[in-house]
Amino acid sequence: MELRQEIMHALVKERISWVDPKNFHITLRFLGDTSPGDVDKIAGSMNSAGFRQNSRHVPVSGVGSFGPARRPRVIWAAFGQELWIREIKSTLDEFLEDLGFSAQNQDFTPHLTLGRIRSLKDVSAYHKIMKEIKGKTCEAVEIDRIIYYRSMLGPKGPQYSILSEVLFN
């Protein structure tokens, strides 16, 4: 992704763990520790849950940060057609509520995590760079499936394994 490369180049002197593009994903819902029975129930039901969509190329439309301004923690890329992604998340939330998972009451920002900030030598330079890049529209990414992942944190970052997958048309 060109945008990621541009940010990496601009922030080369900062301590940032960059996400490998093969691990890019949009987290629609984090479930945490889930019993094996619930894992089987979710994985077995995903195909019948109304997730059938046509795949889309969704433009990346700038960047942002999570965390306080003085100590940002995550650099992320935003999407131009986030309404479609929000609709998919809403369908997923309804499906999970029907399976007994309680509703989430937190804001949802569709994004791709590009990097996790370990420390910044120059916070004001970081914000200047992010402001310059913020509104840039870049290449589109294809969204063509929903994957139910198991995520295991390790010393080299998270390791993902697929539990279930629904391909879009």
C-alpha cells in the first residue's frame, strides 16, 4: 500500500511496529476468550447469517491515530465508503446477539491498522506529517470476505488462524 510506505518513510526514525500487509484486516467485532462450543456455533452459522455481499474495491481515504495527542498509540488508514462496512458490522452484531453475545456500546471506526507506535522522539513532527497525509485519497483495497479469526499474541505480534470464512460474490 503506497500510503503505508509513505508514512513509513516519513517516520523512519520513530519506534513504530508496522503491520505486515498480509495481516491487514478490519476488525468488525472482538469477542475475546470464547468457549469452544461458541466458536463452533459461530463458525457453523456464518454462512447462513446473511453476509452475502458483492465484493467491493473500497478507497482508502487518509489516515488517523488512536490514543491521546501527546501519546498516540496506533496509526490507521480510513475508508471512503465506510457506510457499507458499517452495514456489514451491523449484520454481524445482530447475528452475534441472536447467538447470545451482548451488544457492544462503543464507537466503531472502520480502519486498517498500519502501525503500532512504541515511542515518538518528536511528537510535533509526527502530527505535522500526519496532518499532511491525513486527507490523501489512495488506492482502493478489495473487501471480498468476512473471516472469523483466532488471534494469539506473541513476541513478534499477533498470529492469526482462520476459524471460518464467508466469501462475497
